[in-house]
Amino acid sequence: MATVYKVLAQAVSTTSEATLYTTPALTSTVVSTIVIANQDSTAATFTIVVRPSADGSTTAKHYIAKTVTVGASDTTALTLGITLAAGDLIRVLASTTTCSFAAFGSEIS
């Protein structure tokens, strides 16, 4: 089995839930850190969802952060150690489009 340490995904936020990362087929992933950066001069909120591939839509059990405030021109780093199977998703949204998300970790295949 090969383990690759990498930037898993980077994206600018949307104000509706969008996929940040999907674990590739025949792969497991360990997400070590998710960083949220607010480039705006006012505070914003963010939400992060981890959803197994077998679950068709987001429900309350999938939230790992819901409407969390990140200050103006500030960054929040969440060190989590999330494990994902093939097809599992990380989905994100923010109250503004001035936030960016970055996920770092390793893929094992």
C-alpha cells in the first residue's frame, strides 16, 4: 500500500453546500487538517460536513462544524484526523464567498 501526503483540496467558499473533497476509488484518506481563511474585513461563519458515500444527502449527524465564526481577516485551523473510505465526501459552505478552505492529509491506496 502506498501512502501519499498531500494537499487534498483547496476551494473558495460558496454560500451553499459544495463538495471540497471526495475520496478516490480504491483509496482511504486521513484528513489531518482543514484550514479556513476569511479574507474579508468582517467576520464570517463556516460549516463543514463529512458524509459517507452511502448516505445520499446531508443530515444532522454529518456536521463536524456548523455555523462557526471565523474573525475578520483571520484563519481557523482544525486538526482532526478524519478517516474516509472510498467515495466519502467533505462538504463546506460559508456565509460569504470570501472564505477559502484547504484540506491536508494522506491518501492510502
